[in-house]
Amino acid sequence: MKSSLVLQKKRSLEKRGRPITRAGDYDKVTAIRLSPDFRAKIDAWAARQDDKPPRSEAIRRLLDRALAAESPAAASKQSRTGRPAAKPGSKQGG
């Protein structure tokens, strides 16, 4: 009797938790820490959008925009030291 109870308990424990998935079948979770001020800025941006995306979607969209803004033309404007070129109208230190 005791051995059958142990087997039943073992089987129930094996079925707990998230089902096993193959690698690449899902997006991995990436956690980041945001200051309250930065989080408020993201939330304010999301609130101005027509579809009012949740914070995670707002972060994805903002990152997509930032990465799309990087282009070979922008990269060629970097100085020889590897630092980005000064913005127009700003004082360049050096």
C-alpha cells in the first residue's frame, strides 16, 4: 500500500509546472529595472498612442524605433575616436 501511494504522489509531482517546450518555440523573458521617472515617461508615451499599448509593448515599440534610427549614415558620422558626432547647434568639447 505504501509503495502505491509513493508512486501516485511521484506521478502527480511530475505533471506540475510549465510544460517542456523546445528551444526557440517561445520568446524568452527579459527583465529590466526602470526608475520610477523612466517608467512614468514610458507610460506617458504609451498613453499618447492611439491603441494605448501596455508597458511591455510600448518598450518594444520604442526600442524598434531607436534601432531603426540607427543606420549606416548615422554610424559614419561618428568621429575617429568612436564617439558620436556632436549634435547640430551643440558645443563640442574636446
